[in-house]
Amino acid sequence: MNIPENLKYTVDHEWISIEGNVGTIGITEYAQGELGDIVFVDINPKLESLTKGAIFGTIEAVKTVSELFAPCNGKVLEINSALADSPDLINRSAYEDGWIIKIQIEDSENLSSLLSAEEYRTQIGK
């Protein structure tokens, strides 16, 4: 199972890649594997900001719907428009093409409570 060392993780299976003050957010390979075939990603196109821990969208798989939780506070910069036509990008490329949203991180203090790759592996038992 791929759990990149350079990312931070939430207990709810989101990941965030941090470059300067820009965060790219998606769901982990573990999460997409548990969900199965992803058929729809619902993010409000008018979403302007995220609040740590708040729901910012949903992912629908063949048998279930899962909520997406913000790993930190931030201003929305971009939503991955490719997911509208190809939500299965998350299944095929959870950490690259399957990213969900990019934000400008507003409070880097929020990042200190996120999990390292090692801590996330422990959480999921891998």
C-alpha cells in the first residue's frame, strides 16, 4: 500500500501535500480501496473556503457515500475539474491525478495535528 512520506494525513483518510502555503488535498489509497469504484465526486463549485474538520464534499462509490473533511483552514484555489468526467481518477491515481481540491493554507498551526505517514500506517494497521 502506497503511503507517501511527504504527505500529512487525517484520521478520516484525507491527505494533504504542502508546498509553501498551498495545500493539495485528496483521499488516501487506503480510503479509495475501502470505498471501491468511485462514480461521483460532489464539491460545491462555489466553495470559497475550508474550515478544519468541516465537511467540504462527498465521494460516491458504487455501494456507499463518504464525506470529505478539511484537514485545515484555507481559501479554495482550485477544484479538480477532471473528476467531473473521470471520478475514477481517484481509484487509479489517488495521490497524483486524483487530487480533489487546492487551497491557500490560512493557519499552518492546524497542520501540527495531522498524522505523519508512519502514524497513518499505524492507524490503519499497515
